[in-house]
Amino acid sequence: MIRKLWPGILLNLAAAMFGWAMWSQLPERVATHWGLHGQVNGWSSRTVSVVLLPAIALVMAGVLSIAPRLDPKRRNFPLHAGAYWVVTNAILGFLALIHVATIGYNLGWPMNLATVVGIGVGVLFIVLGNLLSRVRPNWIFGIRTPWTLSSDRAWRETHRVGGYGFVLVGLLVLLTALVHPSVVYQTLGIGMFAVAMFSVGWSYFAWKRDPDALGRDA
């Protein structure tokens, strides 16, 4: 299954090569972490900065490629395999983007990292939200609560409603990144919390309405 992740893997290999090509031009201490208000609050060496994120992405690719085989409900995987590979490649592509942006920032490129992150996260959430309704019950991909895993109805309803929520948050984060990037992380945090809480609540009430749900009569 690793071949399904070649787009994301190639993007991260290209990002890693870019980092190595720019190694000699980077400062000795490379900014690698930013606070909520865009201030630099973490640094790494040049070598760590060009190696770490691509390495994490490639390890993640390996894990994501074998995860469907470990799923107790893997018989459902062919029903949403396309959505899974699109989302996982999008995540890997996002990591490659962040790596290039971090290197560019330290090279003095005129850009705001919060804007780049916000645009990347916004697009990622919009993609995820549009594909969530295609996801069938499983243990590794989607909105997994005790109730969605115990009721097909709760799973379907929660992923449909949650998908709308992810698209909405993605659009809000994208707009914030373009208009007011200083609050993009706050917008993302509040939006994620709201979608998570709403999805959990919806999954419970959908489970309660399903007479065939596991544990319904317990």
C-alpha cells in the first residue's frame, strides 16, 4: 500500500532536498517553533531543521500505509480507500509545505508563517470535510467515539454533520489566514474544539435514536 502514498512521499523528499541544498545558507540557530502570536520561541540546529520534519513525514507515511491492515474492521476499507489515500497524501503534502516554509523563513523570505500554516490547514480541513461522508465504520480513520463505533446510524450521521463542520472551520481558518493572520491559531483552536464537541454530542444522540445500536438496551 505504500505506493498509494508516493505523491506525499515525493513531496517530502523534494522538501528534504531543498533543505539540504539551503543548509549552508541557514543561520546556526534556525527558528523552528512559533507561539500563538507569531513570535519565535523555539530553535534548532541547521542539521536538525533540515532533517527532522521530512523524517517524521516519511515515518508517518510508513505507519499510514500499514494502518488499514491492522484495523479490526478492515473489510470496510475498500469502501473508503480513495478518501483515505487522498487525506493521507494531503497530510504529507502539508508537512512538506511547512518544512519548505520554515526553511524559507530562516532564509529571509518575506512571508508570514501563520498565513502559510492557516492556508495549509484550511485547505486540509476542506478536503477532509468533503470526504468524511464517504468513510465507513473503522478504527483508524474518521470520527471515532464509543457511539459511532457501536452504531452504523451514528457513524453515518456524525460523519455527514462533522464533514460540514470541518469544511466550515477550514473556510474560517483560510479566511483568517488571508485577512488577520495574527489570530489564525486561535481561530483554528476554537474551531477544532467546537467541531469535536459537536461531533461527540451528535454521535451520542444519534446512537440513542438507533434501536439497533450495540449496547442500546444496556
